[in-house]
Amino acid sequence: MEAAVPSKVTIKLEFSKPFVARNTAEFTLVPEGAATTVTWAMLGSRPLMMKVMGLFFSMDKMIGKDFETGLNSLRTAAEV
């Protein structure tokens, strides 16, 4: 029997606030020695209102903290 370590995990996300949206989140895992680099990306269409908001607000500043919190939680769970 053989099992391959995944290099990407994809999940579907559904938001209800502040706008209804359906997106895909991808976690890409790249082994680097004894560690693994994880990249978290969110993909999906952006309604007109989100495009307009993108002109005035930094999405990284708005949700970047949530991504960092999630990645730190993933690290904690993986190191147990």
C-alpha cells in the first residue's frame, strides 16, 4: 500500500455576511526540509460591490489577520 502526501487541499467556502459569496480556498503545501510552507489563497468571483470596495480598501488589511490566525491554528494543530 502506498499513500502520497497531499500538495494541495481545496475547500468550498460560503459567506452570508457582509455579502453572500461562494468561494474556494486552496492550501498549497510545499515541503522545505523538516518544515512545510503553507500558502492559503481564496478564489472566486467578486460582485460589483466588492470590486468597488477593492478600490478603497485593502483586502489584505481587511482579512489578512484572519488568514494569519487560521495559518497559526493550522501550525499549532500540525505540531501536536
